[in-house]
Amino acid sequence: MKVVHLKLKDNSYKIVIGNKILSKLPRLLKTLGLGKDAVMITDRSVEKLYTRKVADVLQSNGFSVKVLAVPPGEKSKTGKTALSLIEQIARFDVGRRIFIVALGGGVIGDLAGFVAAVYKRGVPYVQIPTTLLAQIDSAIGGKTAIDLSVGKNLAGAFYQPKLVFSDVGFLATLDQRQIKNGLAEAVKYGMILDQKLFVYLEKNSEKFLSRDERVLTKVVEECSRIKAGVVCKDEKETEGLRMILNFGHTLGHALENAGGYDRFHHGEAVALGMRMAAYISCRKGMLKAGEAKRLNDLLTLIGLPETFKGVAQKKILDAMHHDKKFVAGKNRFVLARNIGSVQVVSDVALSLIQEAIQKYQS
């Protein structure tokens, strides 16, 4: 079992990583003193796989467990769903001391974290991510949110969990598309801050895709360390550093939105966003063509999309204008200087953005 410490001024916590470590969870929760009544928010797909298993471990160690399940997918990340969950929790929370457990992927982590942040102006919650993408990225750092009709993650709060518990054993039931989806974010970490991780992924992507437990655990641990390091220095994106975690996300989020959140998985959209960001970086003279090719080759080797179709450029651009990174009429892109180094660039020319979209639109 590996432990990454995310050290903050007021809300430090541990990211615990290992394989088949569920039996360790109750002891960790008891040391945090969160209470005895767990409200587990999950989705109906994860409910069939893991809810009973996690609930049994908690109940056999003195916790009560109330399970609230929502439909799987991004379309559950809405105000209506959040309010429904809050109403159900309020009815249950009589004479109890509750804490929330987010059991699932990125959608559940964002949604449950948002509910925890706003119910009673904040109750404790823990993240138990069950997807690769959530374990290496979205469960860490306290960004909670729901989507609005005009854009993704536009209503939310910075609200840190008390614990992130990443058991890579949960990844065994993911389909290959989900593994590839999460691996896109690992590539992002290599591009923005860690050339060694990027090289490791180039050399070990085949083992990763075949679920080699040692490689899985190492990548989850390394990505967790990278993200924890960034969050420690810039918890609420006030210093500008945390913005670099959005490499590939400006156009990636816009593509997700324009596709109605069901055409692309998040990692697939981010992979296309990274390809487009690398193209813009090259056209602006920041990134060498050879390094952009290494990024594109790695994404292709993993099996992430090389092009997209069926989404109008206008819809992508409209969605981009509603993105949180679009400030005072100016876009902001994270662009690459080389593998392991990026910078934030404001006001990229619209003609260049259109050119990048056309490059990858089949």
C-alpha cells in the first residue's frame, strides 16, 4: 500500500494506493473520525459491481451505509440530480452524523463532492474512485461540479475530500475503452510535468493495456504524486499553476459538450484536445514537430481517437466560449514547449483554433 500526502494549509489528506486493499478502508475511516453513518453515492453500473462489497466491509466494522444510486454517465451531473440527492440525504440525516462516500468514476466524484460541499454548507466526504481516470486525476484535488446546459463544470466548488482511496483492484472490471480513456490523462501528466513518466508510458503502454498490476499501480501512484504536488502549490487556481492540468481540455471539453456528452468519453475528447493543442503549439513555434509526433504516436498506440466526425465546428467554438478558461473575452490554452513542459497562452487566434479543429475533423 502506497500513500501520497496532499499537504494543504487547512485540508491536508492522504491518497492511498494499492491492489485489493479494501479491507484497510474501515481503519482509515475510523482514524479520520468522520462518524458512523456513511451515505454512499454511486451509479447503477458500479452499484451492481462493488456497492455490496464496500458496504459489507464497512458494516462489518460498525458503520451504517445508505446507498443512493444515479444513472451512469455525464447526464447525471445536473442540478436536478444533485438536488434530488440532497433531499434524500436530508430525510435520512435525522439524529445521525453522516459522511459521504463517492464510489465510482469522475462523474460520481464530481457530483458527490458537489453534494457534500453544499449540503449543510459542507459535510465530510471520501473518494473511492473505481475508474482509472478518477484514480489518477478527477478524484484528487477537491474540484467538485455539476454541468449546465451551456457548458461542463460551470457550477461547483473547491471542496477537498478527507481521503482518496484508490484500489487498483477495482480496475479489473473496466472495459478496454475505459482503460484507454484514463490513460489519456496519464499522458497529459507526462506532457505537462514529467518527461520520465511520458517515456515510461511509451515503453509500457502494452503492459498497461493488458492490466499488468505493477504497471497500473506505478502509473496511478506517479500521477497521484504529480497532481498532489500541483494542488499543494495552487489549491484553487489562484497562482496559475493548476491551470496547466488543463492541457488538452480547452477544446476537449468543448468537443464533449458539442457531442452532447455521449459521443466521446472524457479521455477520448482530451486526447483529441491534446492533439489540437500540440498542433497549435507547433504552429506558434513553441513545440518541435518531432515532439508533437511522439505525443500523437503515443495516443495512437494506446488506441485513442486520431480524428473525429459528426460534430460541427461552430458547436465546438460556441461551447469553448462558455468554458471557465475563457476570461474577459479571451481564450486561454495550455500549450506545449516540449515533453514535460507547458505554458498558459491567452488569446490564441480564432483562425489558428479553426485550423487545428479542421486538422483532426474527418
